[in-house]
Amino acid sequence: MRPMTSSAARTLTTALLLALATGGRVFAAEPPVGVDHHMHVHSPAILGFLPGYCASPSRTSPCDPAFSLPLTADDALAALDGAGVRRGWLLSTGYLAESPMMSPPDPRAADILRSANDFTVAQARAHPDRLAAFIGINPLTDTALPEIARWRGDPAVMGVKLHLTNSGLDLRSQADVARLAAVFRAAADARLVVLIHMRTRAPDYGPRDVEVFLRDVLPAARGGPVVIAHAAGWGGTNPYTLGALGAFADALERNPALGRKLWFDLAQVCDERTPPADREALAAVIRRIGVSHFVAGSDWPFVRDLQRYYAETYPLLPLSPEEWRIIRNAGPDRPKR
């Protein structure tokens, strides 16, 4: 039997330490993705709220059946384990409670939001080696800034999740933009990452909205990490997503410093239904911005089989193995407190 090389010994040691840190689960020394930056688990309070929300006349489309599944953090961990992914960002869906899509508004909305955030943080606190919690808020409500302050300094909370479509925020409204910038400032003061679903309901969403975001919102982050969900769209690759990403590429080419702490997650931006021409166009704009500014994400549980997603769906985007290696290991560190 050959003696073990020092390299092999290091690999084995890493795997054993990781197994001990994750309750005995063993992963490859090089996982397919280091962190899934986009996962959700509904709290009991949100699960109770969803039937009314999904039936609301103010919604523009029906709820995806996967959206209402009563899944738990254990289900999320099992999905990560099955794909060999070490960590996940667990994004609270508390912001749903204060959405204008809920009509009439639920009088318990603020309490539901807080309960949802309590639940999400508790899951991360129970699994600190596997999960990082993001609280959810609606930037246009009076709950937003106090909720950020409530979690300031909690080591289980890594960031704040914002969903502009669901919140009804208009990047062309000065008042709305001022509220959003205030949330970015509060998150920066609390040393929290901001993960933002940036696409709005504007039918011509695109470069105009990116210009406002870069001029009037991003500076409020004061150099703190910002991740833009779904590559600046809301899933899929279409002219609106490509137009928004193209505007980011133009701005970063003019001023690379804008992107120093800016990332885009690739949650559900490409699958078997994406036309090859759109895949090529998306890959081209990713290269213009720089592949190190893109991170892995699934939007679980909308994607249930993470192993297949990361092994088969992601590679449909025509990037080189080295470009994929960079993306699969990219992402912001936890801000120093």
C-alpha cells in the first residue's frame, strides 16, 4: 500500500473536519457550489397567511404550488446535503405580510413579519455551520427600519432581503427611492449584507431603473456588500433582464469601483427552456461585468432537486469550466461587526 501523500492527507483531513462540523455528513473536498445564496423556508405564521395572500385580487398571477409547500429547515438542509453544498442563505419571506398584493391588508401584518423573521433567524441559530439568516422587510413600511435595528449585532443574522416587486416599490418615485436608500444606510450601519430582488413592476423596467439605483441607492450602502437577485431580473432570461444587466455592465466599465462590493445571484436565470441565443447573450454580459461578481443561487424550493440543478441546469449557461469555478466559489464575506 502506497504511503499517503501530503496533499491527499490534507484533503482527507479537510473532509473529516467538515464531516464533524456538519453532524457526520461527508462532502467532497471541492463541493459543486460553496454557498447557495438564495433559499426560502416559510414560517408557520407565513404559511397561515398564504391562503389569503394567494387568493388576493391584487395579485397579478396565481401562486406557484411550490410556493406554499410546508417545508422546514431540515428539508433545506437535506437538499443541500443531496447536492453536496456546504452552506445556504435562508431568506425570510416575512416581507410578504406587508405586501400591497395582499388586499385587504392583514391587520396582523407587522406581527406576522416579525414572527417570520424570528423563525428564520432561529433556524440559522440552530445550524450556524450550515445556514445564514436574512430578515425580510418591505422598505416602504414603517416597520422596516425598526426591524433592522431589532436584529443589529445578532451573529445569526447575515443580511436583509428586499423584494421590490412584492413591496410595490417604484424606482421612478423619489419618495420610494428615498425610503429604499434609508434601508440601505441602516443595513450598512448594522453591518448587514443587502440581498435585493431589484426588478419592479414597471412594464419597461431596465436601464432607466439601474441608473437610479446606482446614483441614488447603492451609495447608501457605504461600501457594504450588496447582492442583486436573479441577475437583476425576476427569473429567466429576457430583454428586461439583459437590458438591466447591460446597464450595469456599462456603468461598471465606466467606473469599476462601483462593483467593488456588488454581486448578482444566478437563481433560476437559465434552464432547458431558455433559447440558446439568450444563453449566449447572458454569458456575454456576465463576462462584461466580470464572472467574480456572480454567485450561485437556486431559489429553493422553487428548485427542489439541487443536485440536478447545479450539475445539469447551471452548465446550460455557456461559460468555461474556469468561469464556473469562479462563480461556484464567489460571494461576499460576512461583514465585520
